[in-house]
Amino acid sequence: MSQVLLSAKGLKMSFGGVKAVNHVDLDLAGDELLCIIGPNGAGKTTLLNLFTGILRPQAGAISFAGRAMVGRPLYEYARRGIIRKFQVPSVFSEMSIKQNLEVALLGVGAGGAEAGAVDEILELIGLRSQADQTMADELAHGQKQWLEIGMALICRPKVLLLDEPASGMTKEETRKLAEMLLDLDHLSTIVIEHDMAFVRTLNSRTVVMHNGEIIRDDQFSVIEQDPLVGDIYLGRQ
Amino acid sequence: MTIIEITDIFASYGPVPVLVGVDFSLAQGEILALLGRNGVGKTTLLRVLIGLIKPTRGRISMAGQDLTGLPSHRIAKMGVAYVPQGRGIFPKLTVFENLMVGTRAQTGKKRVIPEEIFTYFPILKDRLDQPGGTLSGGEQQMLALGRALCGRPKLLLLDEPSEGIQPSIVQQLGVLIPEIVKTEGVSVLLVEQNLDLALRAAQRCLVMEKGSIVHEGHPDDFNDDKVVKKYLAI
Amino acid sequence: MTGNKLRNLLALFRQRPLQARDKLFLVVIGGLFLLLAVYPLWGDSYSLSVMRDVLIMSIFALSLDFLWGQTGLLSFGHSAFFGIGAYVMALLTLKAGLGSLTALVCAMAASASVALLTGYFLIYAGVRREYFAIVTLALALVGQQILLSFANVTGGDAGLIDIPFLKFGLFGAEYTFDDNLSLHFLALVSAAVVLLTLWLVLRGYYGSILKAILNNEQRALALGHNTSAHLLIAFTVSAILAGLAGALFTSTQGIVTPELIGPILATEVIVWVAVGGRGTLVGPMVGCFLVIRMRQEISSISTTLWPLVLGVFFVLVVFVAPGGLATLVRSLTGSRFFSAGKKERPWT
């Protein structure tokens, strides 16, 4: 078991009386793939917002590779290797696909070296043929997802945080995405997803959130059979 | 009885063609699923139907009236309701206000939120005074659907209603949509990537590819992996 | 580690290969400037002085376009930096007797300092868009007020006259820019240099970063870009260029007045940029030329008529070509020269 890379202790975050994140402890090892599932409004995206510095926890601590992260400027998270894909695809709409990837590279200071990386990622996300001509805005929803995933991967993250990456993807694309995630080396991944076929393919450590708390933390195959999870989230299978 | 008929529709984004000859019709009380890979034009077709995009060629007629090229608010008043991808609810308006906005499509002087909405989506009644933006994704989807139904539409255009919604609620939708169709007599054109939901709810499926319809079939056809691979694989 | 940082910094200005539209741009601009270079052959003294003023003002227009067009930050009081440059130049050369080069550098430094100070507090606090515009408007108003208050130094309402011409020493010989011809070329070369420099800088990856920040600042931040720093740098560079324009203006005109720092000029420069085409660099220069010439023609008929005409003209442009004249030209000549290439269908 590799060392703990990302660690959250006692995280608390409320919005006007609603406890979005209510005392969450979570440890993520380097090289680990973790899925977070749970009902809408359970606090999953809020947790991710805390991990990336967009929100500042009202209590608790977050450390990455031993360093305390709370209070650091937003851009520093990415530079240290914590890269995120947003729930609603967030790309640079008036720039071409290629330019989007270039800006991503430049953010982590890799603009000088990695010219070939752009082509590699374009091939991986299947957008190579339109890379120069198509504005990111003109892409269909699922293609925007792939672009944003590509932008995240090109940064060579240490921790990859994906918020609903499979939404808007066809069954085949979802399968391709799962394979890609399982293939990734040398990085930790947290995936928030509602697509159970996708989560089942990953078959990794899975955490279930409900009302701001982590109620289960186990292999997916175990979680899937859990009656409580079925009640609050999975429904009848 | 045919509720809407689409003939030879062409549409573009500027110089880029997206729809290149779409023909189909929808019967009253029918749930039609529109399937296809990313970027084939499914969302564009819905946007043409609600008048957000003007087709460059072709005709849309509903119950004998020509809808082609009409502005969106006229189309809405004629009984077409659109639930866009990502819900499109107004985050700063309350649940009540969101629903009231939906009633604007009603014909007739007095605008009321139909009680049935709260039967289908009881959670909305609990949250009437809450701003739409504070609702969870699943609740927002209920609100978006409820708002669309407030206009008492004849045709409901649903763009990926399952997106970002937890499995148990997706299952509910799979039961709810046919129920609404049966009770209200509304027809539904459903764009969905979630095959389970699409095949469970729909009576007929259309597959789009590169801007036109390439296959029409019964949901059972798609239980065959080969068919799925042929039309929906990358 | 610093070697790596330096390499990354230089990578920002790495150029993409020249495309068709870039070559067209260079050809058109080259032709235009060539034409302007031979203008003294047929232009009379008055026309030359007008052209010179326009060229220097176009540097001012470029300074605003760089900021507003590339980052989206609208400085509603950009004349503050123009006026600071003008007054510092005037005072240092007239009253302190400093040499032209020193005074020029000080003028630009003065504009830069004010920009850094106010920009830091605004930008790092997250002030953007309308709020940024209103606060910067205050800069112009305050600047004008200060000038009027310290009338014994600044000449108050009337301003200062007899500002010395630019004098540069080169290889032992001293050269004074005081006749029509030399002033014309000074203005022409300055404008050309600023335009080309901005064009080169923005063509590189740095331009993409600024565009990205304009498009989706949160995404840029989440990818590791220190957006506040980039915006502050852009704001400061823009102020430096505005200060340069102001300093050049006063040393070629020989006078400096509070109008150069006030809100009217601040509004006019916005009109030049908007009319010409925000973000196109050349557009604002053309817009500057058009509007200044229009003002001269109208004002010679009646000075009170001008604000009315300006208003009507601006409204017309908003309706006919909201992106400015440059985008109008773009759509008239077709997308052949101005788009990135033949558009394909969006599916793979």
C-alpha cells in the first residue's frame, strides 16, 4: 500500500444552516483509484471544492504530500498536481480545442517542453481531426467532457479529481473512459459518478456520501450489495 | 393521431452543417427515444423544434399548424415544452417562481400551477420557497420537468434528463415519464445516453448519425449488443 | 529550478507558425505604413501635424485595446495614464530640465506605478467588469482634480506651454525632433513599433493565456494560472503604453492641458477602440483616425455639434457593426482570410 497522498481530517462546510460536508475524514494513497457515490446533494461536489481550494472549510485540515493546503491560492493547487474536471464541462469556449490544451499545459509550466504532448492527448480523447478548426463551444456535451479530461491529463496530475466524467457519454465512450482510468499510472484519482455501469467496471474502493457524511467505505462489489445504499441511492437493481 | 411531423429538416451553426435531412413523426401519447453518438445533432434537433435555431430547409408541423421558423415563445404557446440538458432552471428564483414561469405557456387568462405537478414530484411542495439554485441535481431535474408540465404542453422535449442524476431517481423517472404520458396525454421526444432509461420508457427508438436518422426500431432491438455497437459505438 | 522557470517564461512568447491571415495582416500593415511614410511628399504642414497627432493617439488606442480587447478589463479612466505620462514628461523637461530620454522613462514609470498600486488592490481583490470600469473612471477624475488644484506647478486650467521637443543623443551627435518631417517619422515609427510588438506578444502563447482568462477565469485558475498576476501585468503594460503616448504627445505638441487626463478623452479612446474593433489592434488605430478626423471636420463647422454627432455615430456603429468596423470588414471579405481554416463538420 503506497503512502497517503491526499488527506482530509474533520472537514466541515455549511451553507446557511445546511451541513454540506459534516465531519469528513478521507485518506487517498498515491496510485489509488477512488469512487465517490451518493445521492444528489450529499456533498460530493462540495468535498471536491474543498480539495481544490475553491471553498475554504469551516473546520478541519487538508494536506497534500505532507503539505497543509488550506488557505493557499487557487492556482497553487494545480501547480502542485491537483487537477480537476468540473461537474458542468468548463472549457475555454472561444478558443480552439488545441489552444485549450495548450493553455492547460502552460498553467502547470510545461509549455516549454511538451509540444508532442498535445498531439498525444488529442489522439487519446479522439478530437485530433478537429483540433485546430473547432471552437470548444461548438462541441457536443460529451466531446466537451473529453476535452476537459484531456486538459486535466495533459497537466500530468498527481491527483486527478473527476466530477461526473461519464455524463453525456455513450456506453462505448464510458467503457473507453473506464479503461483509460484503470490504465493510468503514477497518479491518484477520485471519481464522482452516478453511472453505475461505469463505477462497476472500475470496481475500486468506493466511498458513499449521504447528508454530508461518509457512510460507507469499501470495495464497490461489497457496497453494491449493501441494502442501505440500495435504499438511499441505487434503487432496485 | 400524429401530433408532430418533421420533414426534411436542415440546420447549421454558421457555415457548419449539423442536420442534413431529418424526417420523422410522433404520434399522440407516444414516447420516442432519440439515440446516437455525441455530436450527431440530437440536441440541435431539439433546439430546432423549440425554435432556438432556425432550420435552413424543411418543415415542422404540429396538429396541422406550421411551426417552422416561428419564434420560441410562439412555439411554446402552441404546446411544445423543452427541458434542456443541464436542467436550465432559474437558480435565483424560488421553486414556486420557477413553476409560475412555466405556466406562461398556458393559454387562457388565469395561470395556475396544476396540482398534478405536486403529485408527480412531492418534493417540490416541500421546497416551494427555496431558491432553485439550492436544490440538489435530482431535485432540479424534477423542477425542470414540473416547470415544463406547468405549461400543459402537448409535446415534451427532454434532453438527457438522467444526466447527473442518482440511479434511484433515474429509475423513478423511468416510471414517472410513462405515467405522465398516460395521465396527461402528452407526447415525449426523449434524447438519452442512458440506454436503460431510454429503452424502458420509450415505445419507439430513432438513431441519429451525422445529422440524419439512420435507423428506426423497437426498444427490444437494442438488447442485442451487435445493434448497440453498430450505432452507438465510438 | 530557475533555469526551468526561465525556459517556461520564454516559452510564453514562442511563436506559432505564420498562417495565411498573419501574412495578409503583415502585407496590409506594411503597405499602410509605407504609404504613411511617403505621405510628407504630398501632405501640407497642417495635414502632417494632424496625421502625427493621430499616430500618437493611436498608440493610446492600442494601449487600451491591449487591455480591454485581450483581458476584458475595461479601464474607463485610461486617460489618467496618458495624462500622467504627458504631465510628468512636461514638468521634467520644462521645469526640471531633464533630458528627453530620462524624462520619457520617468513618465512611463510614473504611469506604471499608479497602475501597479491601484491595479494591485483592485485586481487581487477580485474586482472585475463593471466595477473595475467605475473605479478606474475615478482615477481620471481624481487625476484631473489634482492637476487643477496644484495650479502653480501644473498651470491649472490653462496647462503648460513651451514644452521642449524631444532631443536624443546618438553617437555623440544630438538630434532634435522639431520639424514636421522628423516629427512625422517619430510618430510613425513609434506607432509601428508598438503595434508590431503587441502583435508578436499576443500571437504567442501569452495571448492564449490572456484570452483564456477572459473566457473562463475560474478554469484558468484551476489549471494553475495566476490570473490576478497576469491581469495586473497587462494593466501595468497598458498604462506604460498610455504614458508613452502621453509623453510623446506633449513633446510633439509643445503644450499640455488637463483635457489630456480628463474623462472626455477617456471616453473618446473607448469609442476609438469600440468603433475600430476591440481586440483587433489595427481596428482601434483606424477607429482613432476616423473619429479624430470626424471631430476636426465637424468642429470646424460647429463645436457644439460634435458631441451629438459622436453619440449618433457611436449608436450607429453599435447597430450596424457591434464588433467594430474590423469585424465588418471581416464579414464582408468572407471568412477566407480571417478564419483559422476551412470549417469541418463538428463530428469525428
